[in-house]
Amino acid sequence: MERGADAVQDFLGPAWRFVDPSGARNQRLFAAQGALPLPPPQLASVVYALTFDPDPEVQETATRTFEALPERVIDPVLESEVPPPLLHRLAERFRNDEARLIKIAVNGGTDDETLCLLATLPHAKLVEAIAENQVRILRSSELVEALGENPLTGQATIDRILEFLGLQRGEVLEVTGRAAEYEQRGAEEDKPAQEAEAEAAFDPYDTTGLPEEGLTESPGDEGVEQLEARTENLRTLIQNLTVVEKIKLARFGNSEARTLLVRDRNRVVSSAAIRSPKVTENEIVIIAKARNVSEEVIRAISNNREWTRSYQVKLALSTNPRTSVPVALKFLNYLSDRDLKTIMRSRDVPAPVSQQARRVLSRKGKL
């Protein structure tokens, strides 16, 4: 992002004379004090630009003034068309002020770099506001990555991001490039121009750049060493993908790719993997047993009625410490006496779960 005085030159127009380094030093020093009779957007831009002035005194004065700009100046700026670097500086200044950060997030002049910064901050409502912007989601893989790694990004927000990316589907999608039926959601003419343009530019069916090893199923006759080598190679290839490419691979890839991606630290990626229309019941059982997947993945399994019809899935969820206690307790009622006795004696499950297993057995007269 362009920084410094040059970043606001075109915006300032005639007011540039107060910032021009070739101008009179006294004039710049006076402007750095924030006393110019200018509208708030221009006044803030002048002071911001002077924080980069080559003269140390002017720069120091402008920096103090900028950090102390009053509400009557700041608040109109946050809702005005101003240079993106100024909004970025204000985002850094108000990183603990969620209300003002939301105004920056919805400002059309805020650039993607600033939104990525905002997406990392610990403000739930701010995260939701950012995730509502479909245009930004479609064009910035870095923004999707930042949102997916923020612990305050809720599951509903993750689902919305996947929907924006055209990858929250229930049916198996053909990997054939831009499909003829691509994104026919109806009433295209009613969409805002930016949204329609962003959707046209983003093709969720395009698998260009995805590793072939992750798209094609492995031969069934591979030995252990060959399989391990193939998996390790795929792991390396996945590490070099962008977060959006990982999401696509999670949806269209093979079982090996899903096994790796469901454990990805980015929760948008892992959520895409567990929701793949190609995932099998055997995979679900293995994932439900895993201790190294996110709570969102376990929650997605436990909330899926089709998957939890399986006895093995119920058993896996009941014995996985990452399953919430209320969910684990619910599934205990469906387990055999033999498995309940194992859980009752287990030190790997939360105490309330082992205690409830004992109660269930006691009520049955099996103790």
C-alpha cells in the first residue's frame, strides 16, 4: 500500500500546498497542528500526510495532532471517501474501538490489506461485518485466511463464507472447469454491479493450480511406504496452496486430501473438508475419533443426523475429549453395555462422561 504524503496528493487537490515538502516549513508546521479551516476528511488527510514530513519537528507535531484528533473530525472521516492509507492508520489507532472499526470495515474506500488487519482483531461483530462483504471475500484469499484463523469467527460466518465461494453445496460437483450451470441463482440483473463482477471473476469450478495428487484417488494396491510417501508429498503441495485453493481441494479432492485438510488450522478450510459431498461414512468415523481436529469439525459431525445414525460415529463422538460434554452424554444412551463399561473405566474421557456411563449401567442393573 502506498504510504506517505504521495498517497493523499490527488485527494487533497489545492490543499496539497499545506503538505508539499517543497513548500514553506512554517506553513507545514502550522498545518501539522491541525488548525486549518478544512472539512474533516481533508484536515485529517493533511495531518496524516505530514506525519511523513522530512522535517522531524513537523513530523512529530503532526503525529501528536493525528493521535489527538477529536471526535468531530474522526467520526465524519470514517464514513467518508478518503485515501485508503488514512483508513489503515485509523484502524491501527482504534484497534480496541469496535464501533469505529466497523465503520472502517464497511467504508468502500477501505482496501483489502486493512480489512485483513481488521479480520484478525478480537471483535465478534466486526468479524461478522467483514464477512458480509461478498465482493471482498471473492477477491481476497488473504481475507478468507484471516477470517478463518480468527477464533471469534463463528460457524454461521464460516458457512456464509463458503456459500459466497460457491462451495457450500450438498451435491457432488463435476470438476470440468466453468460448468454451464455455474452460479445460476436467478435475478442476476438485480445484483449490484460489483457483486456480479466479483462472482463472474471467481470460478468455484476452476481447479487450475490444484495438485493432481489431491484430485485423483490413489491406486488400491499401494504398499505402506508408497502410501506414506504419497501422503507426505501431498502434504507439502497443500502447504503451498492459498486458503481458497485449499477450500476448493477440500470440496473436490480425494480422501487423502480431505484427511489432511480437515485438520487444517484454518477453520474455513477444515469446515469445507468435513462438508465435502464426497466424504464417506468411514472417513467420518476416523475423523470423529481424531483428537487433532477442531471443535467445529466435531460439532459438524455431531449435528449431522445422517452421520450420527452410525453406531461407530456415536461411539467415536462419545469417547473423543473434543466432543462437548452435553453431546457426548446424549450419545451414551445408544451404546452397548460393553462400550459403556470401557468408557466408565477410561481416563481419556471427561469425568462427567465416565460418571454418566456408570449411571446408565447402574440403571440397567449391569453393575
